[in-house]
Amino acid sequence: MLNYALKKIMYGFLVMAGVVLVVFVLFNILPGDPARMTMGQRADVQSLEAVRKEFGLDRSKPMQFVLYVNDLSPVCLLDTDSTTQSKYHCFILINFKKKALVLKLPYLRSSYQTKRDVTAILSETVPNTFILALTAMFFATLIGVFLGVLSAVYKDSWIDKTANAFAILGISAPSFFAGIIIAWLFGFVLSDFTGLKMSGSLYSYDPFKGEVLTLRNLWLPMITLGLRPLAIIVQLTRSAMLDVLAQDYIRTARAKGLSRNAIIYKHALRNAMNPVVTAISGWFASLLAGSFFVEYIFGYNGLGRTTVSALEMSDFPVVMGSILFIAFVFVVINILVDILYAYIDPRVKLV
């Protein structure tokens, strides 16, 4: 089991290394001078040169990549001066006079526009995105399993046909299109009845109370983000339930006189949940990435809106940091799911 887990972690490390390489190459071939983006259009030559030296932009591209990897690595070589140590918040492991081997958190550098650490920017927005993704996944799972069970139990009825039509619509409609329709319909046309707005973040500012939790602003982006996984969960639950309901032990349970609800919810549903659990574990990371345009449409202050806004302003460190964070979440979740599968079913380790 330990060897299997170490192998998966090594694969995850290689995937992250590939992502870092692709992200660095992609954003270093785009037009624009990072030093001028940082200092502004009216900056003098000396200031621009100082910024280029600070970020290592005066070095060759391979050396810039080495410096970037050194910033991201939790164990790296840094100068021993106090400025460097305070900048990276590092812990010295081995001191080599002018250089030191240190332990630190990955340093995602600073925003070109606000001069703030990218880590600090992400730490303010990631919790909001996590809340949106979790509530969207909960909404999709709750409604999707319920509709999938109804669709299987009442096969070929109007309930089944309606649930299937809803699932096809949910899969076919892109999130950005569904978001626009939902925002216009429930946040504008029916706003007097729903009490919802077209845009708004999880926290709103009140001049007397300061930041106030505004849960109603979560409803529309949550529904929009959860539509596609909901549709897939409906189809998976229906298919799995139909397979289980056709098994011999279900017929035996009916012959013994067990109630319909006991057969469906105690025996059939429990054994039909494996593909649904797989879909949920895979979709959570996808929802974090899928929240980009949903957050932007609804003005929801999260990782997606921050990244899209940074991309509009060519604030590449923020965009690169967001991409690396999403990739890291994908890798970690996939590793945990693989290890969990191996623990539940030891045959997985042989594949």
C-alpha cells in the first residue's frame, strides 16, 4: 500500500513539474514587458532595470525558469540576507555563508498591478471559491441522486422522461450560457419574487456593519455551477439503479416481503452509489476550474473572477499562481481518490 501511494505521489510530482514548465513557457512568450507593467508607463530606465534585476528578467530564459522553480520549490537555495528571508518566510536548514538551504512555502511572486504577494491575493479569494464549489457539489448530489432514483423506479414514465430531458439540457448548456440565462431570469425578470440579484459576492460591505455575509448571492452561481454535475449524477444514478434493481438479491428481497422503500433506499441505492461517488470526487476539482466564468458573470469575488480580471490587465503572476493552484488541487484530489480506491479494493493496486 505504501509503495502504491509513493508511486502515485511521484506521478503527481511529475504532472506538476510538467504544468510548471508549460505555464512558464506560455506566459513568457506573450507580448509585454513585466517591468513596465509593474512600474507603469512613465517609469525611468533605472527603475525598470532595478525591477528586471529583482525578478531575474535580465537573465536568459533558461536561468529565469531555474529561478522560477527555485521560488516554487519548498526546499531551495536562497541568499542569507535578512531581506530575502523576510520575503520568502523561510526556515534555514543548512547555512553555506552567502547561500542557505531553506524550507519555505512556494513563493508565487508579486502582482504587477498591486505589488502584493500572489499568495495573499489567492488566500482572500480561494475560500469563497471553495464554498461555492462545495455548495454546488452538495446541490448537484442531493438533487441528482433524488431525480436519478425517481427516474429508475418510475422507468419510462413521464417522471423518467422529464428527468432525462433535464439531464440532457444540463449537459448540453455551457456554464457561461446557463449563467447568463439564470442571472437574467431570476436576478432581473423575477427579482421581485426571488429577492435575488444578478451580481454580488458572498461578503458585501455595509457602511455601518462592515463586511456582512450575504448568502442570497450564493444561490444563482451555486445553481449554475452545479447544473452539469447534477445532470451527470442523474444519469449515473439512474443507470446504476436500473442495474441493481435487476439483480437476483433484489428479487429475493421482494419475495421476502420487504417494503418498497427498504428495497430501494437500504439495499439498491447503497450498492448503486459507487459510480456516483467516483463522479463526485472527480467533479469537485473540475468545479474549482469551472467557476472562472461563473464567478465573473455573477460578480462573485472568488478565484475565477480574480484570475479573469488579472488576465484582462496582463497581471501574469496572479494568473500563473491561480493555474498552478488549480493544477495542484487536481493532482492532490486524484492521488487521494486513487489511494482510497486501492484501500477499498486491493485489486486496483495490480492495475
